[in-house]
Amino acid sequence: MNDRIALIATLSVIVIILMSAFLLRRFIPHSPARQIGSAEGFARLLVAEIRMYHGKAVDQAFEESAIYRRLGKDIDRSRQMFLERFPGSEAAFYSALVAVLARGQGDRLGADYPHPRKVG
């Protein structure tokens, strides 16, 4: 009898967790679960990781307008990962680069940024 009650309790908790995740994703438009599923959200996540792990280098590169020159290896790795998941969404990745690393100033990426620079 106790095993049966434990099983029912466990299943109830699992159902509650799954329903909560579903409701968060469905009804809260800015939840992390929903954002990562979109091209824009995934791009911002990847670029934010670069910012998080290389904050000082990003700041210095921003001042020198040389973000790509100093962080190109990390940017290219993240871009490749992004394009494998969202092929044809280059604009979303570029937009995230400009918004997060270049603080809205696309020229701060540097003249040597080799990839398309389109937004939209």
C-alpha cells in the first residue's frame, strides 16, 4: 500500500512539473525556455556567453573598435553553432552581436568582420 501511495505521489509531482513548464513556455512570452527556442533568443544566449566569459576583453575590444579581431575565434564558434541550429538566420546572429557585444554600434565589431552585416 505504501509503495502505491509513493508511486502516485511521484507521478503527481512529475505531472505538476511538466504542466508548470508547459504553462511558463506558453503564457509567459519572455521566459528563458521560450526565448532559447527562437533564433533571436538562442543567438543572444550564445553572444551573452562570450560577454560573460570574456568581459574585460570585450570592453577593451569595444574601445578599440576591434571586437572581431580580438574575439573572432569565439564569435565564429558561436556563429557556427547558431547556424547549425538556425540555418538562414544570419541576421539574428549579427543583430545579437551588435546588441550585446557592440552595444548597438555595429562599427565597433571592426572593419575585419567577414560575415554578412544585415539586420532584418
